[in-house]
Amino acid sequence: MTVNVRIVQASAAMVGLAMATAACTTTVAGTASPAPSSSAANSDVFAGLSACQVLEQLTAGQGFGPGENISRRNECDVLKHEFGTYGLALDPVQGLREYAETTEGVVETSVNGRAALQAPIPLGGCAIVIEVGEHARAMVQVSLISGPRDPQACVDAQALAEKLEPLLPKVR
């Protein structure tokens, strides 16, 4: 009897685990989308790339502090006192289309020949989003202490994006 109880408990635990690990997907309000297939869910084009390590590499020797992970995602900020903040987000799920659909003031641009978008950051600064695949993007953000509308933020964001681009995976 004890063996049967353990088998039933183990079976229930496996069913619970299967339900808990069922695939989910990031959604945009008003848009229904299916969960990714297991191959899509396991194909992170940024696997092995840490946003903090990459951002620290790109800003080395410029007086920025260490990278600070800013979410559970692969996002990082570095701060330079009396100057501003640079950020990097590596998103293996959403591409340029999703960014354009949810962001105001988007302008098409390119970074080292790769498709990109530029947009103001609502609280000040500039973001440049670089295409890595149809459903993957890298975003750099620059916010300067000099003011929320300082055009230098976009100049700095473009320069940071140009340094980042050769480090990104080439996916097509």
C-alpha cells in the first residue's frame, strides 16, 4: 500500500510540475498570441551574453560604476556620477515591430547597417533599439544629468549602439 501511495504522489507531483512549467509568452495589450513551441522557447539568441558584462566592457575606462541588473530580464544600467546613466537590455522575445507598436516618437535609423529604431525616453534621454532577429532586439538607453531633452543623449546612444552592434549575434 505504501508503494502505491508513493506512486500516486509522484505522479501528482509530475503533473503539477508539467502544469507549472507550461510555456507562456509575453503579451501586448489587445494582442492574442500562442505560447512559443519548445524549440522557440529554448532559442535565446542572447544565451551566454550578460547585459551587465557587455555594458561594462563597452564603458570600461570612462568613469562608469559597475553594472547593476535592473530586472529579472537581461537588463543592466551603469551610472557615472554628475553625468548620467547608460543602459542595455537584451530581449530575445520582442523585435523592432513590438517596440514600434508600443512606443511614441519612433524614428527608423540604422546602426552599422543593421535596422534600428530611435525614440525619446519618456522621462528624458534617448533609446536606440537594434534588430537582432524578427523577434529579438538589443536596446541601449542614455539619460544625461544635463536635462531630459539634451540632444547629446541621442548622440551618445548612437555611439554606444555602434560599439555594441559588432558584439551582437548575426541572426537571420
